Amino acid sequence: MKAIVDLFSTDYGLFSITVIVFVIAMGYWFYRFFVKKMEESEREVGRIER
């Protein structure tokens, strides 16, 4: 319980939450970015082979 209190009530706890949320959001953004680029690449390869 002390860990939860420290996580939400101290400056280093709040910074940790901020970093965790930022890394998760960045991972989601990179996932969408790379999936989009792979789909574009597949469309380009399809045009070249035809």
C-alpha cells in the first residue's frame, strides 16, 4: 500500500507514471506508423509486379 501512495503522491512517483504512459503511447504510435508503412510498401510492390 505504501508503494501505491508513494507512486501517486511523490514527485518521482508522478514522473514514473508520466514516463510509463509516454512509453506506452509512443509504442502505440510506432506500431501504427510501421503498420501503415508496411501496407504502403505492399501496395507499391503490387503495382511494380503487375
